[in-house]
Amino acid sequence: MRFIDAEDGSPVISGLTRVIEEDRCTLRWIWPGGIEAVYIGKKAAEQAGDGVLDTRQLKLYTKAEYKANNGYHSRIEGVGLFVFTVYACQEGSAGSQLILQPNQENRIEISAGRAKIYYSISSKGGLFRKFKTIQIQVTTEVPVAKDVLCYVKKQGSYPANKDDGMLYPFVAPFAAGKNVLPAIEIGKQDFIRLFFTDGRTYGQMYELISV
């Protein structure tokens, strides 16, 4: 079994939709002519664009099963966004061929709920010191990549958003559970707050909570 790029006239998946009822998701799509089976993949959204495709993680689903079940059903488990991809499967001289669609009409996102990320910032400083020591602690329900969060430093008041001050990236990912970061020194009149690097994307996957 191998992947091939879609060409003009290739059988491709279209009209992919989702229906979510409690903890179950139903996918439906338009089957191209001549295709009797598809392979379905599921990945966390942050991993879906890494270009790694492993056929061992795909599930075979036939047109007969689709008709009998009125679609493809999957339980929604975990948290965050997941991407389902439906690959049309055609038989060639070299065996099964899965069609890669550059238009991505065979991909759809499913939200399994937002994972909570709690953070706290403590500070220590002497009366006559020009600097204060900041300790950031992040506690998360799931592992979080380092580029999901950033911290912003502003003089005189707390920053209102990630563009309201000096932005600093994190240099390591966050493990599930408690993460105590190395202490940093900032000016006595500086203030720090954490933000998503991309609120539109990561705000769908995580809930950032100051404690």
C-alpha cells in the first residue's frame, strides 16, 4: 500500500461533513465512482501537518460498511482538536494506492474539548533592589508544545495581549502535569503575563487560566 498524488480525473473524496452527538462523531462524504473502500486517519491537529504518514495508523472502511452504518462513526476521546483524513483507495498493478488530495477536501477537524493550562507567576524582590526574581509555573492536562505559549514583559503594568510589550518564546515543551520553569530576573517595574502565540488556533485547543 502506498500514497500517490491526485491528478486530473483521480477519484477523490468530496463533501466531507461531521455530526457530533455527545461523545460520538459521524463522518459522511461523497464517494467517487469506482471506489469501494477508503482508509481513515486520525491525528491531533498539531501533528497533522508534520508530513508523516503511517499506513499502520489508518483504518480500512468499505463502502458496504458506510452504507450499513449510514456513515463512519468514531468516539470523541481526549481533549483538543483532531483531524480526520479520508483517503480514497484504488487498486493498481502495484497494489492498493491511497490518494493524497492537495485541496484537503478529504480532511476535517473535530474538537474533543479544550485542555486546561493553568499558570502562576510569583515574584521576589528586596526593597532596595533594582530587579525582582520571577518564577513561572505551568500545569497542564496534556503535553503542550513550546511554541503554543509565550510570555510578554511590560514596564509599568501587566500586558493586555501578546503585542503589548516584549514577547519571549519558551525554549522547551511542557509535560503534562506541573512544570516549574527556571527563575528569571526582570526590572522592578516590569510585569509578566502568559499568552497563546496564536490565539485563534490554540484558543480552540486549550484554555489558558491564571491562578
